[in-house]
Amino acid sequence: MAKVKDRRRTVFMCQSCGNENPKWMGFCPAQGCGSQTPLVEMDVAPAVKGRPAWLPSQPTDVTELSAIAPGGQSRQPLPSPELNRVLGGGVVPGSVVLLAGEPGVGKSTLLLQLAQYVAAKDQKVLYVCGEESPEQIKLRSERLGFTGEGVLMLPETDLEAVIEKLDSIRPGLAIVDSIQTLYSDDESSGPGSVGQVREAGLRLLRWAKSSGIPIFVSGHMTKDGSLAGPRVLEHMVDVVLYLESQEDGGYRVLRAGKNRFGATTEVGVFEMTEKGLVDVSDPSKALLSQRAGGSIGATGATLTPVVEGSRALLLEVQALTSPSQLPVPRRVANGVDYNRLLMLVAVASRRAGLELSGQDIIVNVAGGFKIDEPAADLALVLAMASSLYNCPLDPALCAFGELGLSAEIRAVSQAQRRIAEAGRLGLKKCILPESCLEGLIVPDGMKAVGVRTLRQAVNAVLTKDQGKDQSKDQSWDTKAELEPV
């Protein structure tokens, strides 16, 4: 009797959202996905009858919402104020936190420091190291000055073995570095695939909820800056953290992309040192201590207060203009949106009389920070005008405001918090939208200058005595008297 040959069943899966298709369709057809990564052919594991062994044997009963006793989530505060700020006050028991970042940004360092914090409270920490050997992590702990007491290393990538160790040890905190290295025999694909990452995330989530023990998981980033693996992984976990840094920047910014227990607008600032990531409790003061120019002020540099969550940061935006020898002048944007820079240059050239069309323009945010809000528009244009006419700005000056296409200065939110941060650091003058002056409490010793247009703002900061040894009471006429260098 002839044997019937088993036919292998395959599906085509989207790497971003996890959508499965029985036939090849090029890119993901799911509405709202928009992934530009081609579908990947994957084997489908044979269906298993009955409930999986790792699920509860009895289904859970339903409960009416009104019968549930209200209870707040108890948190475990950490010694790091910056990490507590981003998490919303501390670690919630039974939560799953996903930490993502580019290679070398400091994810493993932050996780090891987190293990050190918890172990110092006489709680065991299970560190699942699938990428590095225990000896490599030991070298890192010695650099951090951490002996490693209370941290149990598990060099394992088998998901079932990891769950068994978690059940037997019952640590105070579990760390998985990284989730892309785990694999399960229930999935036929290799480690790091969509199916394996989804399965590992689901198993770890169920274990954390049933045991009440928090789990921190690190994840890889793709070359386009997104989190590697299926999008469903971000939906499953409770908190998604992004550790960001620019090249050659000593500061690290920790942002919350998702937080079921707190706000997603909070950020934490750290400095990478030989002893690991150190909290920067006052980023504005740390950045101002490195400003160039002293009491005279630096050419092409302006301070601007930006709001990140519940705190205001005073950042320095720098601009350098130079006559271009190319048919199309260069535009370089570090820390700001490139398209936003193009818009600001066009408005300043067309509406405010700044001859920037023939200039190479380089814009940078000091310290490796990134500015996403439009409140920094005014400061960026003032820095470009200062560089264009080679006139240093007042070092005790700051500016904020959104620039419209008609060169009008629009109001921005939380003006009171911004000007209070500038006054706390001793600044004497602030250029802001005129509409923000209503009800504004100006700090003692500071002068707030409201402007309606970009031309008024340029005239308010570039005075003739800075370039021509004339009276301080006169101001530049940006259309008639200023001559670019």
C-alpha cells in the first residue's frame, strides 16, 4: 500500500504586523500596516488538539466589573530618579517592559544596573543572557563596580527551559537579553523570526501576569529605527522604552513609547560614563556649563526651552552658514527634522529678508538631543541669522515660538513652564510670541519681549552695536542695512 506523502503547509507572514496570507502577495495587504518589507514564507506548525500544557487547565470565570474591588498598582521604586520618572514611579509587579535601542547605545548596561538596584534590596534577579556569555557580563559588572551578588545568570535560549527556571527560582525580577534569541519547539521557524518572537512574548507575558513578577526584555532595532519583530509584540507588553543617542553624544535619552501605568511623554536623561549610565538630574544646567563664547556670546547659537513630559529642558541650537560653491546648497540637520529645516530656510529667505538661499546651512542641537516640537522654530532662525551676519547673540537670551509660512510667530503650549526654566538658570531676556504674554508671570530680573513676526524677532536680537560700534538703542533693518558675511 502506497504511503501518502505529507505536504508541508506554509503561509506568507508580514514581519511588521504578523498578518498571515495563504498566497504570495508581495507586501502586506493589511489595512493600516503600510510595511515596505516583503512577506516572508514560513512553515505552519501542525495543530495540536486540546489546550497547550502551559495554559491553565481550567478556563477562567467571568467577573462583573462592578464586583471587582478597586486597588492601585503597587510600585517598587528604584534608586534611579530618571528611570522612575519614565516608568511612572517605579516597577509594577507582574509587568512586562520592553527596552529597545540601537546596538551599543547601552541597553545591556542599563539592564545590569537595574539588576544591581533590585539585588541591593536582598531580592534575587534571574538574568537570561542569550546573546552574551556570563563571563562577558561579569567583565561589564566589574567596570560598573558591581560584584554580582544576588544576580543569577542563565545562559539559555530554550523558552521552555527559561520558563521552568523562572517557576523554580521565583526571582524578584527577571531580565531577558534579548527576546530575539529565544526559541520554542512549538514553532518551526528559527530564532528571531516573527513566529518565535510572538510566541516568546506571549509566554513571558502570561507567566508575569500569573506570578506577579516583573520582566524586563531587551529588543533589537532595525536599520530604519523601528523595533525588530512583529508589531504584535509591542501590543502585548505593558511598557515600551526606547533608549536613544546620537553619534558622538555622551548623553542618553530614555523615552516611553507605550506605558499602561503612566504617561508616555516623560523622558529620562542619562550620561554614559565609565561607571555606566549616570542620572542627569538637571540637564539644562549641565548643557549650559559647556557653552562657548562666555559673557560675549557665541555666534550662531541660541537657547530654547523645550518641554519633555513634566519637565522643561533648556537646549542650545547651533547654526552655521557659509557661501555655497555648489549649484544646490547643502542642508544638514542634526537633532531637528530635515524637512522642517527646509521650511524655515524658505520662510526666512522669502518673508524676512534673510539671504539664505545661496548658503550652506548646518544645524545642530548640542549634547546629541533631538527636538521634535515646533516651539524651537524661532530659536533656529535666530541662530541662522546670527551666523549669516556674524553677530553673536546675548548669552543670557532665549527664544521660543512656532514659525508660520507667512513669517508669523505662533503661540506654543506651556509658555509659563518654559520661561520659568529660563529664569531659574539666570537668563535675562526671552523672545516669545506676543500672544503668550497674556497672563504670563515673568521671573524677576527677566525681560519678556513679545513679537508677532519673524522680522520683529530678528530686529529685537541683532543690534547695530554688535557689528558696527554704534548705539545700542538702534536695531538692524534686515532688508536694507544688513550685509551677509
